[in-house]
Amino acid sequence: MHGVGTDAARASTRAGPGTGKVGYTYLHTAIDDHSRLACTEALEDERGVTAAAFWHRAVAFFAAHDVAPIHRVLTDNGACYRSQTWAAALAATSTKHKRTRPYTPRTNGKVERFNGTLSREWAYVRDYASEHERRVALADFLNYYNHERPHFALGGRPPISRTTGSEYRVSFDQPPAPINTFPEQLTFEDFV
């Protein structure tokens, strides 16, 4: 049984260096509870019709990675997740809807943690010349996140390693490398 957490988060974007034009890109994210496989799209708004269309694409994304069927989804209480369009999208995929407690983001912790990772490792890691460049970088980051980035909760393995149709091969000859590996202890003499 699979559950997915989903969220629409707003990220401030700059139309271009020095333009003074500031707009918003809405990141719609769905994360599989078991594998931590993430599906995120940068979209123009967070209306119900946009969230519903994203949901259908997310369901297809997860199905392509053998994460199907999705039995339930946990969302915050945003207007897009209270819309009739959203309810119809969930009904079309036979998905049960559960909402977080109001003003309690920790209830949807996996998605909130992922939003923090996006902020630190993609959105604000550098200045982007354009929104197009930023979105291309998002696709590259998601590929890295899902296929290569080690996760503490997954024993140092990437999310793709937990999907049944995974291309990721686990070697049982040696244990996975620990996540927090530090160079050997350095002494003062190493810096002189």
C-alpha cells in the first residue's frame, strides 16, 4: 500500500539578474511515503485545476516507477486541495484524501523536509539567469535526488533503490558506505 504526501510551496523567483521583476513559481510536490521518490513540478499557480492536473502527472510518474496504485494522499489544507476539481482527480484515481491538521506542517513532514532540501540544494544554491534555467536545473536536481543522492532514512541509498522496478542494483557483498563519512582526524600540523 502506498501513500503520497503532496504540497504546493511558493518559491520567490527573479525574472532575471537586476530586472527587479519578482514573481512566484509554485512547486507542486508529491513524495512516496515508502521510497521517498519525489515528483515536483514548477507551475504558475496553485489553483485546484493546476493541482489536479499535477496529480494526474504524478500518478503516471509513480506508476512508471512501479509505485502504484496510490491508495491515499496527505495534503495540507490549501484551497487547491479543498477544490471540487482536486476531489474529482482523486476520485478518478481511486485515492483517499487525508488532510493535515491546520497550521501543523510537521504532519506532512516528508514533504516539508523535501521543500527544505529543495531550498538548500536547488532553489537558492546559485543565481539563475532566467526562470527557464532554474526549471532545467530543477529537472537535473530531481534526477540526482531520486537516483543518486543518499538518504539517511534509506540506509544511505537513493529513493529509486526502494522501488520494485528499480534500475538501481544493490551489492550485498559489502555494506553501504556510511552517510556521514569524515576525513581522518586532522591535527594542527596538517595546516602548518
